[in-house]
Amino acid sequence: MGAGGRVLLALMVLAALARAEIMVADSLEWLVVSSPTVAVMRVEGAVRENRDDVGYIQTTLKLALVKALKGQPPPTTTYGILVLDSARPGELNSQPQEGEELLAFWRGHSVRRVLSLKHPPARGEQAAYTSSFKLLRSREEILAAVQPWLARPASKSRKVEVPTGSGAFQGLYSGSTCYLIVPTE
């Protein structure tokens, strides 16, 4: 194999090793309209179960109802998450602390997603994004964005590309295209 062939082979190997990942996240509006139940819940405890080789721990949060926003949430429930053992409070994949309030979204009879109201993530698909591509970082912003959608009926969704330079792009970008799931209204 000549020098040109080796360079081409090296480029192909490097391209295969690249870890660009398409990111897709639910907008807050879609989470609200697609969930029959939405509530503010308080962490009352956590049971840490298994630790894997990378340092993630399967954790079951015990949650107590603070305020129902939509539907009829139970007074208590549980929610399983993976937390990174080395993450500090408020960091991506950190464990919510006892007493911390979470915004919980149900699918059927179980919680499908929670969002910290004390330490909303700044990155990843678990952060709070609006259909106008904003990244929300405070309790007040999140609850204000959710409020107008609580009485709206379930609708269909669509996947939209996140514009470069938006808050949602900053939080989702990992080397490839980013999308948000939004209600069709």
C-alpha cells in the first residue's frame, strides 16, 4: 500500500472513531401536553442500589407530592435514575438531594421524567428547553414556561432542528445535529 493509501486508511479509521452523536430532547411544552399528570414533587429519600464499572449507581428516589399542576398525581411515588458517583450536586448525572423539589411528568401510572427545580441541568437531553430553543436555568423560568401548557389537550409532535447559537444548541450539541420534540399546536 502506498503513502496515499495509508493516509486514506488512517482517515477512515479516525472517522470511524469519531463520537459525534445526534441529540434529541423533549421540549418542556411537549413534556406537559403529552403527560396526563405533571406535579412538583419533593425528594424524601433515595435508595442506592448497584454501582457499575464506570461509576454510575442505579438509584431509586422516593418522592412526595408538593403541588399537582395537571391531573391527579399520587401522594408518593418512586423514580429510578442513574447517578454518577463522582458528580457534585447540580452537575449532570448528580443525585437530587433530600428535600430538593423536582418537576415530574407521568406516562400512564409511572413517572417518566423528572427535572430538578433547584439545579436544572445546563447540558444534555435532561435539561429544560423550550420550543423557542431557550435553555431554562431557574425554577421561576421553568414553572412560567410550563404554566400556559397545562390546560392544553394532548397533541401530535414534530421533531425540529435546533438552530446553531441558541440556548438549546449550547446544551445539546455534541458534534452533530440537534433536535427538539415540540407540540404541533
